[in-house]
Amino acid sequence: MILTKKELGKLIKSAREMKSKEIEKRYTQKMLAIDIAKSQSYIGDMESGRTYPSFVILNAIAEACGVPMGYFESDEKINENYNYVDTEYMTSKKIIKDFLKLQIIMDFCELDKSKMSDEDFEEFSEEVLRQIKLISYKYKR
């Protein structure tokens, strides 16, 4: 199903709101614009349905908001009870971050999450993903 500009705009706004919940502060249009190297007015135009983003820009929005590209498939997916437990919407980054937050994993790594800044934890999560990807090459056939 092809989404209208307005439907896609609602999904982009919803993805941005989900990012707000994840980072526990408002993720503004301006913040998204900076993250994808576009203007705030362009974000506003997309969210209001005045313009349709290219695939490359939509992919950048998905990455910035921490949602998979599949999130932008249907307007029906917008709801207040959006849940990452539904594996269809999980991203590898989200899974690793949630995994690393487990106390047993932090203990195994001999780390104290309470002593890490958000930036340190984000960097740690991304480094774990990079290491997993590097290790995976050994087992590809």
C-alpha cells in the first residue's frame, strides 16, 4: 500500500515521538533535522504532508528515530501502545541496548551503568554492534 504524504507525515511524527519516549526528553523537529542534515522547515513540511521524502531521507529518519524502515509501511501502526516487544519493529541497535541494560550483562562486563553517561552507554552499545558484525564475518560461508 502506498501512503499519502499526509499518512507518511503522521508516521514520521509518530517515530519522532517514540524517539522522545526512548531518550526521555522531547525529540524535536530541529533535533531530527540536525541528525539527518536537513532543515527544520523540511521536517515540518514532511510531517504536515506538504512534501514526500526520498527513500534515502526516509531511511535516515528511521535510523535517527530508532525504528525500522518497515515502520513507514502503514498508517495503521500508529498507536499509543507501540511496543518494541513486537519483533517486527525491533532494530538490532534497540535489541543490543536493551540487552546491555540487563544487570547480569553489566555484571559480566564488570560495568556499572549508573556510573556511565548516556553518551558512554550509547558509544558502548554501538561498539558492541560493530564487534558483533566484525566477528560475524568469520562465520559467513
